[in-house]
Amino acid sequence: MTTSARTRIVGAPVPRKEGIDKLLGRARYIDDIEREGMWVGATVRSTIPRGLIRSINFDQRIDWTEFTIVTAADIPGTNCIQLIFADQPCLADGIVNHCDEAIVLLAHPDKHKLRDGVEAVQIEYELLPAVHTIEESERQETIIWGADNLLKSFLLEKGDVDSVWADAAHIVEGEYRTGAQEHLYIENNGVIAEWSETDGIIVWGSLQCPYYVHKSLLSVFDLPEDKVRVIQTETGGAFGGKEDYPSTLAAHAALLAMKSGHAVKMVYDRMEDLAATTKRHPSRTRHRTALDKDGKLLAMDIELATDGGAYATLSSTVLSRATLHSPGPYVCPNVRVRSHAWATNTVPYGAFRGFGAPQAIFAVERHMDEIAAAIGFDPIELRRRNFLHDGDTTATEQMMRDPVILDQLLDRALLESDYHAKRKRFARENATSAVKRGMGIAAFYHGSGFTGSGERYLNSLAGIDVTPEGKVRVLVANTEFGQGTNTILSQICAEAIGIGYDDVIMAPVDTHVVPNSGPTVASRTSMVVGRLIERASHQLVAMLREDAGLGEHFESDEFFAACERYRSVHGEVVSLCRYEAPPNVFWDDQKYRGEAYPAFAWSVQVAQVAVDTVTYSAEVEDFWAVQEVGRVLNPVLAGGQIEGGIAQGIGYALYEKVVLQNGHMANNQMTNYIMPTAEDVPPIHVFFEEIPFQHGAFGAKGIGELPHDGPAPAILNAIRDATGVSFNAIPLLPEDLFAQLATQPVVAEAAAL
Amino acid sequence: MSHRHGTIRFRVNGESRAIDAAPMKRLLDVLREDLHLTGTKEGCGEGECGSCSVRMNGELVNSCLVPVLQAEDADIQTVEGLCAGGALHPLQQAFLDCGGAQCGICTPGMLMAATQLLSINPHPGMAEIREGLAGNLCRCTGFKRIFDSVIAAAANDQPSTRQAAHAR
């Protein structure tokens, strides 16, 4: 299906707005920026997972008069990073709750002397018992957070699962685990801060959410809004990893700037970034599923637990999204999801592309294949019988009002991948080969935008203005970090007004310049913020027609001439719009019932995997992804989002393992935290079906997170297809394959079943 | 290991430069701090990610692993030296057209690795492209559009036909 709307710029592969600067090497990332008289800042961190700070000692061999030293005692406002709960200190004060927690900050003009200074601060602790795993936390023998270690829990109920077990034809149970995952943006976290009595704080940084940083700084420094200014610099990848952490880092640099009287730069090196910043939540999901004799789902009882780390940060909202994605894209009359986020003494886990959905979808999509095997069904057929369709309701009783085309996506995925013929061929070849090949699929949705009433609480404001130089400027706090914000929003604006793509520029993301259009997260930018820009653009044209004599049809020069006429009367040419929720949307936060998301993006992915039973390596040989994301605004950027997300998903499944030793990341280097390289990523075939969504910009829904949800279950399903052996935990490294395949021989005819 | 400064001479992007630096200072830091050529990026500081890739005497090196004393008399090319006379280098144009750059932080190093590859092998096959770029990590793209960019530059292809293929 394609859209009938004719557009000139939306839907076209226009070049990336900031592309030339990036290609010439002149785009300015945080570490490329110098300020006059700038010092460098560094952090002294805890080396234990939990304990009381007994003393902080400064080695007498260092001349400390050259340094600026900051501890919790120097914080002028509240010692707390403001996010959802106010439990995380900006600097540890008396107690540490995880390794690599910041205790002391140092600044010095010389980065080499600064390093010596960090080495010369010794901290004495009184050790307290620490909690390292979900299981230890839920036993509640050692309480490390609140009264019960429980950061958040949800109960989602539809129908009555317990009424079903006795009469079910089949009951299938399974447990699935996912590990932590590091974002591994190639640019580490970094900021520069300045302080003055007159202007307050200015922070430049590599970050996703300038107004999150702004809010946190107001509280740490107890300053009025206009005395804190946050400016995003070119950002070298984020993926969720620069959603909450920059609030902490910005506060650190600003404390040093305030006390030293100098601009202070803090840019982490790779080891510090890996050890001290957020990662994807590890998870454990248990499924108990009842089916009738025809393979129709009768009940899904799901228990989902995440490891949240030492402070609450974003764990509640990650758990929410995990909960809402855990039943998968299926119709089931009886669903119960009990979910819990547990505290442990590790660096707090945070936002990462998918935000809980990849964990939940790994479990449900792996479980569907286990069900198929247990009841003697084809995994494709089992899914088909249970897919959601238009008019069905989800586990939150949200009715699918817009078209749901899972069958169509599945058919296309099977066709493009030649799934059935390949499965048959591999089954034949596997019998006599040491390399076993298999095909696996995953089907899933990803909710676009904030959950439930989230967008209404955000109440985003965005818009455009017109510069005296004759450019329309997009005014948003939404950040570009590779995904295409600048380009997409410029396309939407140019299309809606009827001017050229080159007539539109982006305002700097500076809290003194742009309104709070909400964070750049949750696949919301194209759909929600894009819609605001579309509306603001139409509004500006209407203003110019009314007040400045703009005709029905116009060229760019006539448009800008009308803008100048408007300016001469009104002083400025600005058009802002505030978020308006789609009508008839109901969400009950207490019962977790109603419209969980304004829209869903849908996908079916297929992985072809080869398992070498001599070396125990698993290789993804080929990959197909078919998706429906509403209108595709820019095919090159959209394709790039899907391919990049799949590559990260392949890493999540087969390569990337965070090794914790006593709560500290032991492999905090690119040498031993391994991501897929140019030689590891398979050919990725991307196909879009387009169904415009009426409340998204030019029909767009969310796209960025969707592709990361599917590769892990598709790949492990393919490995089961290849070997007949079930693997239910990721990352799945060669040693894990060895451990299980060596004791549980490959079933040669498995794939032929 | 001596930290005493000395004068080191080399050519960067065709220009002769004399630097007063500690001999063990990383070439990466000399480029960025002394010469203000900040197009070359640091990603890991241990030669794994390739963000700091530059060409030195016709070889691709990780400038974070090269002490500047090794660059004495060398010919060095950085991303700033790719584009001659204001027009984009064919690789830069291809990256722009094909979507080879997203966040852009690996891009300078990736461009240098691709330049090196095409200088040795003007028409590489897919396996050779993968091998040639294997030392440069990109976390955004999944590499596919980087491969497309290299193929387009090698073929001096008309990018519009390539984009039609992506747009399906």
C-alpha cells in the first residue's frame, strides 16, 4: 500500500542537512571545542559496590593548590540528579551504592597533571554487603534500596488467566534471559561548562535531551530558569546512552567551573565511559502459556524482571515499555503481566534503543518457537493463527483502529527470504555437514512515542521562525545524533510551507533559543514533533495570507517577501504549536488499561544463521526486515535506521557481553567488549510497506527503535532451527554454544520436522 | 622514554609543518591540539575503533598508536586534505548521496580507510571492501550504506540510480 498524498520533498532522499560538515571533518563535536582559559575536569570514583565513605585522603606529594577540588559539600542546591525519582546523588555523600560512583571532582589546567591528581586521592570505606543479581535482590535478604529493593512494579491484567489452565489443550512454559548491552556510541560522553555571576551556567555537550540537563542543573545549583543554559554540540551517536547521563556529567563540570572560575571540559575516555555510564537493563522473563488444540492462545501469564542498578533513574519507564511489549503482536483473551525492576549495586541501567522492548520481545518471540516445537506446529503457522488484526484488542484492551498488516509483512518476509525453500534445503544439507544452517523469524510491534498519557504530560511546544536573512528556522529541542532529526524536520517544514529544502535551517539546540519540544527518545521525533512542525508551518502560511497578502500559490521569493511585510508590522515572524492528543484516547495509569500508544510500527524479520559445530561459532549469513512505519519521510535515512538497528541487534544476540566483577565492568575496553565489524554484518534487505498514520507528520510513525527489537529472537530461533537445540539467553557466545551443544547433541533432522 | 620536547618536521595534507612536541606525544594529539585539525577523532585510544585513522606515507594508521617521533619526515593525509579546491572528494560525495554518514564521528576515519582501499584497489569487490574497512567501527549504519558509498565512488556511479534502489 502506498500513500496517495503527492509530495515534493517528503519521501525524497534529500541529503542529510549537516552531512557536508560531517564529511569535511568540520562538524564540531564537544572535544573539538576550546574555550579561553579552559581547564580539564576528572572524576574520582568508588572502587567498591557498596559501603560507607570513612575518609577522603589527598596525597601530600601533590601540590593541591594547583587544583580545584569539589565534593558533595560544595553543591549549592540539592545533591540529586532530577529524573523520575530523586534518589541519585550528583556526588556520593557518605555512602556509595555502586562501583564507579562519582565521589570527588578535580580540575586542573593540564590534563597530565590532572591524571596524577586522580591517582593521588585515596578513599577509605567500611564495606557493606552488596547485591549483584536480580535473584539476590528479590530474595530481599540485603535491602539496598527503599524498603524492599523494588524500584518499580506493574500488574497488567486482561480477562482471567487462572480460569484457563485446567481446560487448556497445551500449556508451555519457558524462561528467557538477556544481558546488559553497551551503547558504544563512538563519541564518548563529554561536556564543557562555564559559570559567571551574571549569566549563571552555560553547558555545551554531547547529549540527547537539553531540557533534562536544564532541569537537573536548576536543582543542583538552586538557580532560576534563565540562569541555566544548555547547548547541544554535534553528537557522535547516542542510542539512549545520552538521555540521562549527561545531566550528571553537566552538573559535575558546572560545579568545577563555578569553583575554579574557569571553563571546564570533561570528556570521558573509553574505559571511563564504559565503566561509569548507563547500559541496557538485563532481564529475566518467564512465560506460561495456554493454547487450545488448534494452536490459538488462551492465556499468557508473564513474569518479567529487570535489573535496574543502584538508583531508580529510568527503570520505571523502561519496565513500563517492557511490560506493554511482553505479550507480542498477538490476540489473547487472558493476559497477566507481573513485572518488577530490582535494585542491585551496579551502575544504574538506562535508556537504550528499544527501551525494554528488545528484552520483552526476545522472550515472547523465542517462546513462540518453543511453543511451536512443543505442540508440533510450524512456527510460522502458530504466529499466523494468533496475529493481531484491525478491530482486535491488545493486552491493555486497546482496540486496533488503524490497519494491522502483519500477515502481509509476514508473506513478504517469507517471499523475499525464500524461507520455505531454504529451510527445506538446509535440513537436507545439515544432515551431512558440520555447518548447520537454519532460518528464524520474529514478528513484533513497537509503540511509537511516549507511553499512555506521557505525551500529554510532556505538553511539547515547537515551531518555526523566519530569519532576516531569508531562511525558515526550525525551533525544536530535539537533537540530531545521526538518526536524521535535522533532515526530517526540515523536509516536513519545507513541504508544509511549499518552499525549498535549502530554504529551511535548524536553530541551534540551545535552551535560550528553542522551546521545550520534549526529549529525543521513544521514536517520537518524526511522528510527534514532526507533526508540530507541520502544524506550525501551515499556521505560518495562514498568518501570512491573513496579514501579509500572501497569495494562494506562491514561489519561495514571494513567501519570504510576505514574511518581511509581516515582520515590518509584527516585529518577528514566529509560529509555535503545542501538542494536542489525538481524540478519543484513554489511558488508565493505575490499571494499565487503554491506549498504550498512539500508534504502532510493525515488523517481521528473518535471519539466516550458520552454526559451525567444530568451532561453535554462529554467523548471521543473511537478514531480511519488512516493516510498516507509516509514511517513510526519507528512504535513505529510514533504510539507514533499520540497518543500523539490526546491526546493533545482531551484536546484542551474538557478540556483546558486559562482564561484571564485583559490580565493576571488567571488560571496559573496545578490545574485549566486541561489536560487529564490517566483516560481521550480513547483507541486510530492507522493505517498507507504507500506511500513513493520520496523526503523524505527513503520515509518519516511529521508526528508530523498531529494528533493534527483532534480531535476537530471530537469530536464536534460526539457531534452534539449525541445531534442534534451544538457547534461551543472550548474548550467545561460542563458549555458550559449546557448553550446550557439547552435552546436547545436534538433532540432525530437527529442521526437517 | 624521554619527554623532552624537540622539533619534528613532517607534511600534513601537502603542507610542511614543524612541531615542538614531546617525542612520545600521540600523532592524534599533535594533529588535534597543535595543528587544530580536529577532523581526526578519538574513539577508543587503543587502536580498535579506527576513528583516528589517517594516512601516513601511503599506509593507513591509527594516529592514537603513533608516537609523533615516528612521523618525522612523513607525508600525512587527514580528512581535511581530502577535498581539493572546494569540491567534495568523490568518496565524500558518495557518502552524502548514499547515506554513508549518520552521526559522523567515525566518518573521517572511515573516509581515510576507504581512500586507502581505493588507492590500492580502485574497484574492490564486496569481500575486499569489508576487509578494507574492518578496522573502522561504525555503530550507526550497520555498514551497508558505507559499502554502497565505496562502490558508488569506485564506479563514479550516478548516485540517483543508487538511491532508487534504496527507496524500494
